[in-house]
Amino acid sequence: MTRQTQYNLGEQIAPFKKLAPILQFLSVRRSSLATNLESPGPSQQELEHMLTIAARVPDHRRLSPFRFIIIEGERRNALGKSCLEIARKNNPNMPEAMQTLEQTRFMRAPTVVVVAYSPKNDGKTPEWEQTLACGASCYNLLLAAKASGFGAQWITEWLTYDSNVALELGLLGHERIAGFIYIGTNKEPLKERARPDISALTTYL
Ligand SMILES: Cc1cc2nc3c(=O)[nH]c(=O)nc-3n(C[C@H](O)[C@H](O)[C@H](O)COP(=O)(O)O)c2cc1C
């Protein structure tokens, strides 16, 4: 097998030079707060395009160690009810306000994408590398949502670490939640936050 067929190399990708608008976009990219999101969310076509971009990440041995679970419409409320039940079992004395928050958690945005980490055991590819590819997928989804004109936030919260929530979402035993990507329209313009000092993070050897 030649290297060409092994990687199913297809058409040549048109080369490009510097893409100033993309550098500008990345330079000012900012997450929204889920509470700052409202309808409309992405159309089916826009969402599918975002997911296609989310799957287009560096991925050693092309294992796609991630999959996407979409929560929209009435399903957001139904899932909120289930998560409230789980939260109540974890904490039977939950105050009323907290219960409301649990019930309405997914209503914060019109579209919530659960990125499920779904590692593959090919006997060769370290799980760590698959974890990194899954993180890249979450970030690409954020970027695609932003570039499509929406606000988006990557959230984990307690749900990510609860095995009953994972069951409720239909995750398999070896899978886990990488994050909930909330996507919608920004209610208010975003404000900058403090950014790291790059010189403090960088060493030249
Ligand atoms: C894996 C991961 C989990 C996160 N979970 C939460 C969360 O549960 N709640 C929250 O407010 N922000 C969470 N964040 C942070 C936000 O997604 C976001 O990065 C933060 O608000 C800073 O915004 P920025 O993207 O504009 O730098 C998480 C980020 C990552 C990478």
C-alpha cells in the first residue's frame, strides 16, 4: 500500500498565504456566557457545517475520538428535568432556587452540543493523544460557532462528572463528557477579559 492510498489523499487543497481576517478573528475571539445567549440558534444546515468543522481536527491515526449529541427544543427541558432528579438524589436538601437552576440549565441557549469523548483502542494510539484531539474538536466547534455569527461557551459543570448524567445522554461505558457547547445569539456585546502574558509562558531553548 502506498502512502497515498493509506491516507486516502484526495484533491489538492488550494494553497493560501496569510489570512488577515482569520488572524484578526482569532485575536479577538471571546467566549460568551451561556446566560448571555438567546434564540435564534443555528439552522440545521449551519449546525451541520459547524460539526463538520469540529470533526476536522488533527487526529493521530484518524480515530475520531469524539461524537456529538445535540440537545435542542423541548429536549432541553426534558433533559433538565432528568438532571434535576439526579441532582436531587445527590443533594436531597437542595434549595428551591437551585432546583429551578437545574431544571432550566439547558434552556440557557437554543442549541447545546454535548461533545462526548469516545476513545478508540487500536493498540497503538495513546489515550492522551485522543484526549487532546477531542479537546481540539471542542475548540473547533466554538470557533465555527463564532465564525458563523453566534455566541458560544464550552461548559462542564457538575454534569460532566456524574455517571447518571452520562447514562441519561446515552454515553457508553468507555466514553465521557468533554463538554457542553452552548450556542446561540449574544444578548449583550462581549467584554474582554485579562489575557496571559505570553512572555511568562514562553521559553526559547
Ligand atoms: C474544559 C473546559 C471546561 C470549562 N467549564 C466551564 C464551566 O463549567 N463554567 C464556566 O463558567 N466556564 C467554563 N469554562 C471556561 C469557559 O469556557 C471560557 O473559556 C471562559 O469563560 C473564558 O472565556 P474565553 O474563551 O473568552 O477566554 C471551561 C473551559 C474549558 C476549556
